[in-house]
Amino acid sequence: MLNRRAFAAALPLMLASPALAAAPGPVITIYKTASCGCCRGWITTMQRAGWRTKVVEQDDVSPIWRKRGVPDALSSCHVSEVGGYVVVGHVPPADIVRLLKEKPKALGLTVPGMPWGSPGMERPDGKTEAYDTLLLLPGGKTRVFARHA
Ligand SMILES: [Cu+2]
């Protein structure tokens, strides 16, 4: 047991611990189909990183990215909305933190397809592939936002 003085001394450290830190961003709304397992994996990763999530299950999530001008070729299995941006697929949580901090003039971020080793796409054998998080620009153009090995 900590005595009172030791507890008082430890308190600032406890307040600074990640578990008590503020959420990394506003509530993120995630659209997925009911059967998508890797989508659930990504949501778990987001929640572990401190994100508050709102999950909407629907039969077809493509209208969400289409309405925001994201071409189908740059799409993935799930799509999210946060801070006025669209976030498509298995984007690492830290990239979304950076997006909301830098606030670029863009539609949002995408990790097209479902690369092995991206959050929610971990393989039992640990194999990964290199992939890029792309910044979605109006008109279907992209720019590399972050590289992941
Ligand atoms: Cu997926």
C-alpha cells in the first residue's frame, strides 16, 4: 500500500499516464458490413489507441466514399468519417492523428485494398508487405502521406 505522502508524490505521474490522456481526436464514425472481420480488427486497433468510435453496419459502404469523391480504385473494405475528412481502409491511427493536426486541404486518407500487416490485417505468421497511406486530393489525385514497411 502507498502511504499518503507516496501517493501524493506519484499522482502527477499517474495523471500523465497514457491511459488517462485525452482522446487523440473527435469521435470517428466507421461504416462497415456486418461480416467484415478485418474491419473489426482495425476498429479494435483504433480503440486501443484511445479513439472513441461509432460503428455503422450497412450492406454496402461504397456510397460513403463515392459521395466524398473517392474513386473505387482507391477504396477498401471499410470507410470512416472524422473531423470533416474521409478515411478509407486500414489507415494506421497515428496517420489520422497527423491528418487532424496538419489539416491539409484534402478529402482525407486511404490505404487502398487490404495490405498484409496494416492495422487489422495482421497475419498469424507475422508476414507483412510495404504499403503507403495516400492523401486523397480532389479530382482523384493522390500524394503519399506516409510510408509503412
Ligand atoms: Cu480489410
